[in-house]
Amino acid sequence: MKQIYRQKESELLIYTRHPDREQYPDGLARSIHFGWSKDGRIYQPLNRNYGILFAEAVINRNNTICAKGLKNPWVFEMAGGSYGIFAIRVNEDGSEDQESLGCVFLWTTDNFIEFNQRGMLKLGKDIPVQWVSCQYLRTTGLYKILWEDKEGGLFYNTTSDITNPSDLSAPQPAIKRGKVMEIQGPEGAVPGNCIKVKSDFCDRIVGKWRPVRNTEIIVPEKVEVSSEEDLNQICATAFYSDGSSALKAIRWDQNCVNYKLPGEYTVNGTVADRKYPFPLARGFADPVVFQWNGSYYFISTNDNVNDVGLYVRQADTPEALFYESTKHHLILEYNEEYDFIQTFWAPEFHIIGGELYILFAVGGKKWSPQCHLMKLKKGGNILDKNSWEKPIRIQKRDGSWLTDKGITLDMTYLNVKGVSYMIWSYREHIGTDLDTGSMLYIATTDETLPWKLTSDPVLLSRPLYGWENVEGTINNEGPYAFVTDDAVYVTYSGGAANGYTYALGLLKAKTGDDLLKPESWNKSVTPVLSYYSLEHRYGPGHNSFFEDPEGNLMIAYHGVESIMDHIRCSGIHRVHFDINGNPVFSLSPERDLDPKLSKVKTRVVVK
């Protein structure tokens, strides 16, 4: 039957996807996806057809994690103009979840950009719910929840407050349900339902979840200068599809300008763009680029030497770190006396209390990597192994080791309003049936004795979402922070560290909040960088940040070159900031600057 659409309306589709073990496994497919359509027939995916909302795993009594997924989602309009989302929780493999019998899970949202997880709503029977829908009846002020049980029985509940489980009526028999949707959805879609929304509202949603790209370059039509240096300070403004902008340096062709002869000249230029092709370096994971005393340094986990030893490179520019001619300098080597035998992992440079340190993990004859720290001697040379003091293993505030029953790794440092913190990854019983998965912890430290914590460790995050624990990887690792005037951003990684599912998560807190309180932190449900985010880069994760010579915040990370590849390679691109000032980690170099827009010109008036 032909449908008639009112002017200035669009449609939002909610769906899950069919799992594809080789390219989009259970933990990703059984999450909530969104699509949109202008005509109600063909639907385009949001977030490049990657999940946006994920079910939280359940923590078992033995402290292990039981991964969960979602099926048969339903989106509906709520009183007051907000929206609700129902979905049925299942096990990761799609089987029935015995812990949520008779229940559905609810999220609410005002904008389909930020979501509130409201938790479980028990509909009244201890048998699996197979399908659910919801409609707000304006005439009665009630929500009608229609659902189907395992045997095909239909029931309904009503409530005046969808977020208040105690207000829910007892289930009543229902007669029939609506037709199953038949739409042309995105690839692999298992459709839920659609709702109509205003087109301008839909445009804002699409603007958030589609890839950001460069759309325009603007330079001043005329500038007054008196020297070559003056002209070099003139920048281009790059505009992007979400309405945001960024300043870009320009390489001006100044051969036609005579700065000794006042007058007006037409000058051509090329918008500057530092090139960081992927891969920059094969077999180098957990990359860190660090600026110190006018030079750039590169350190990483070196897979090419079986993760044995710490190697550093030095160059005048970030890109020169990756030239074939740039030398590797061994600064910490295999040492049986220290019991430094294996897993020289995730080294990071940090300035702590005005001194330069490297945080890293290392293990001995028995495989058990642990967090260590070593300090550069006064007047020492980073590239000289004799310029470094003996590494020290990280201690708790009582002087005991950080752990005596698990592994610790990926420690990072941050200072917020004069308070020093360490964040690291901790895991117990790895590779056994009692594997806890890797978890992120935070504690304060004294910058004069940074190897000793000054507070008890506090749990920040566990890998509860499907993208974090996909196919049993159960990872929260590789934390790294940057701090603005108002916010603390901590990225971390989940998924397979040497595979295509590796992805970047984000924790955010306000600078004035108590960072040792878990409630001070907001954890993004959706990864901020995945193998769906970037062109020709798979499994981007375990990142660090640095500033390039132009002052741009850059992200360094490792990834693999294809879905089937497992050789970890280093990559770099710019961190963008959207129109609201939020960081965008998924702006690939291909979309950061459109080559067709890179040629510019201006009229130069020599004073």
C-alpha cells in the first residue's frame, strides 16, 4: 500500500544485525543500531552501520563476566517529546537470558545522541519475552506495552510513568499485534520498527552519527603584511560537515612578492597537511610520540623483537620519526639479574614533578607483567641506556606490590589541578575459567615518589559492553588522558588487541570533580573509534596523544591493515573538536582535508 508522507518529516529505524563471525561477530551484531530515511523506503545507517547502544554484561558471583546482547528493539515517542527504547536482553550468542525472564530493558533519550539507561522493566511472567512494542496513548495519558511470550501468547501492560517499574499494571491478555515490517534496511539489518520525526531533528541526529568531512576552505580575501613571516602566520579555516571548523597552516608561494616594494600581489598557496600514511611502522604497537627539549621521540611495544627491550627513536618532526633512516636506540634490555625477561609492554614518557619518567610493564621468567617506572638521570640523554635509573616496580601506599595475584599493565599518568593520578589495567586468572577480564583502576600518587600510590585503587571501568568483550576478549586496557580547562578525557581500548575488533572507549569527568569517585566519570556506551570509523584502518586502539608543531592535538594508535591481519602497525591522525567542543577521534586524514579544496589564494598588500 502506498504511504503518504507529510512534508518535512523523516523516519528513524531501529534494528540489530545478523552476526557474521568473520566480519561482525555476536557482541557487535546484537546491539542497537539506528538508520534514517527521507522517503520511508530506503534506510541509510547511522554510525556507519556499527552499534550505538550495547547491553551491559552481568558480573557473576565468582567475579567473571557473562556477556549479553539485545534483540527485537522498539523505539517509541514519550510524553513531553522524549523517546523510549525497549529491547530484549539475550546471551551473547543469542540464546535465552535466564536472568531477565519476563523482562525488557529500557533507555530514554531526548536527541538520539545521548542516552539514559533506565534498567529492567518486569512485565510480569517468568518466561522469555520474544517481542515487545510500546505506544503512548495521549487520550488516556497511559503507555500501552504489548508483548509476546515464548509460546506465542500476547499480553499488554499499562503505565502512566514508563520509567517507574512500580507503576506498571499486571499483564492482561491481548488479541493481536501489528504487521512485521518489510523495509529495505542497511546491510545485515534485523529491523525493529520506525518512527516519524521532523526532518530538522533528523538532520541533527545524522550530523552526529555520520562521518565528519571537510566541506569548505576559507582564507582572507586580502591581508596586509610587511614580511615573509607575517604572511606565514595567515591561516586557512577549514569547515566540516557538522558545522565545526579548524585552523590550517598554509604554504604560500612567495616568489612573486617583493617585501621591499609596497604594493598589492596575488599569492597562491597550498593548505598544509602533515602526512601520516597508514601504516607508519609495522610491528610497533601501543605507540607514544613525545616532545622534549625541541625534539620528538617515539617509543612503543616492539613486536618485531618479541616484545623484549625498550627502543626509542628521535627526530626533529613527528613524521621524521618513521623514516627508514631514523635509528632505534635500545634503552632497556633483557636482564636476568632484574628478572626482566619478557613483555616489555606499553612504555610511555611522562613528565612528573618536572622529571622525565617512562611507565611500562615487564615480566620475568614466570609470565606475569607488572607495572614499573624508571627515571631519567639529571642531565641524562633519553637515547642512552646508562642515563636511566634502575626501574622500580609500582607499590600501593602500604608498600606492598600493586598486586600479588594478577597482572598489571598499561599504566598512565595525569595531573589535574595539581593532583597526580595513575590509571592502569588489572586482570586476574587470565586464560582460565575464572578470568576477570582486564579492568581500569585509578589512584593518586605523590609526584616526588610516583612509584608509590597515596590512595587505595578505585575501579573505574570493566569490559561490560559487547564491543569491549567481543568473542571473549574482555578487555579494558591502554588508558591515556588529555585534560582541558573543564574536562578530563581518558581513552581506553577494548576488544582484540591484535585484531580488527579492537576499539577505543572514552571516560569523561569534570576537572573540579573528585576523580576517585566512580560516579564522577561518564562512560560512553558507543566506542569513539572502531574499524568502522576509519578508511583502511582496522582495530584502531591503545592510543596516546601529543601536539604537533602547529599545536594540533594528535592521536597515535596501533591497528591492522585488514580484517584478516594480526600484525600491529602504528598510525597517527588529528583529533578534531565538534561544534560543541567535544573531541572527535574518528576524523581520518582522508576526510580532514579535501585535496580538491587545498589550493587557495589571497591578495597581499605589502605595507
